[in-house]
Amino acid sequence: MEAINEKVAYENPLLSLRIFQTMRDLDGFTNWHFHKQLELLLILEGDLDVYIDEECYHLTSGDVMIIGASELHRDRSHSLLDYIVLQFDLEPFFDQSTIPYMRFFSETQLPLSKANYIFQENRAVKEQTASYIQQMLNEADRKETGYELAVSVLIKQILLILLRHDNRKVLIEQDNFDRIRLKPVLDYIENHLTDRIQVDEVCKIANMSYYYFVKYFKKTIGLSFTEYVNYRKVKWAERILLTKDLSISEVGERIGMPNMAHFYKMFKKYNDCSPKQFQRKMLVWNKQ
């Protein structure tokens, strides 16, 4: 049977995240599927077997599990199952100061599911993560003022607790030296988002050859240099669309993407919609 590419719909355009509590009363397998979002499961009641490649994880009440972006998986419940599902894009929850940590969760070396040993071997981490997930569901359900900030903080708390308890170094593969060495490059990018940023120029700043730099940047950040620059430009475009009364072409000019076809392509890559659709969604959301 062909695997299903699951499309995850976000309720709030400000949050690249979906969280919900659901119940199942079926004894059987789901189809093999994958999605670009990371996924966390919290079992409230019942039993669930989750299959990733050739591994099977048996989860019971109180258990937490993480599934990496695009990891092929399916599951099987055996009785009444009550659980929380959290799915989110990784990139939007990192800013200039924290984005170097994104590589730890980008699965450049090992699938993220390998980090589940942390929950299996550290009860305190499992219980704290379960608490964060439940708090996040509560925030998303109540939608009080600033709940987007609360959810963002809780996502980062989960990522932080995983990093700090990764005793086997499944996630942690480099030290602070790499991030410090690239800081002048990241600062240069932020200060020149209106320009066409050339790789040759930042190679000089990093004092590296072209071929060494592009490999080093990808390994350290988790994105290629071009992907990172486009990502930062799109994030700036989002801010302008929400705060300035400019046309779409003026926004493209402001972020150094005067070619409208390229601007639309990059914006849709990170938002699954055009700049104009993004504005409309935000307008509707803010009126709710």
C-alpha cells in the first residue's frame, strides 16, 4: 500500500502548529503515512503501538513519543485510546539567536525518533514533557490573549529538555565553537536582507573557501546557505505584511526579492499560501 503524505492544517496562521485531543475505539492499524511536521504523542489512556521503519514502540498511559519530520510511520491501538497529538513545523519557532540549534532536530545524521530513548529512560523528562503538552493544549483551547507566545515558549521548553538530557548524543553532535564561528555571517545576513546576498562575500567574512563554507554552514545550521537567506527574507516579509501598508511588489523590493515569481515561490514554500492569502488569513484571524 502506498504511503500517504498527510497534509496538516493549522488553525492559527501565526502558529505553524496543530494540537488536539482525540479518542479511538478501534483495534487495527492505520495506514503508513508521513508529514513534514514533527509530531509528539501523549497517551492519556489506553495502549498504542507505533511502527517506524522496522521498530515498534509500545506506549501506555503517561508515555510520550516524538516522530521526526517526514518519518514514515503507522500505529495500532488495541482498546479505547485517549491521546493528544502535537504536530508543528520546526523552523518558525527559531529566530536569529536560536536557529543554530535547529540542526539538532533536522535529522541530518539520525532520525529524530532515535531520541525516544530519553523518554524511556528518564521518567522526570517524560513527565515534564507531558505537562508541557497538556499546557499547550489548554492554551490552544482557551485562546487567551498572548497564547501564541505561551505555545511558542512551551515548544522551546520541549526542545530544550530533549537537548539537555540527550546523554547518548543522538541530537548533540557539535559544540558551541561552530555557532560562534558563524555568528558574524548570521549578523551580516540580518543587516543585509534588502540586498542580494552573495555567497562569495560571506565566505570572506567566515574566512573559508566556497566549498568548505557551504558544507560547514549546512552542517552547523541545518539549512543550506541559500535556504537560510530565503527563510530569513520570508520571515521579514511576513512582518512587513502585518505591520506596513505596502503592495506585494513593494514588499518584495523591501526584502531584496524584486522578482515577483521568485518571491511568491519562496513565500509559498514556507507558508503554503501566497503573500496576499497570508494577509487575508491574518485579517480574518485578528477579527475573531
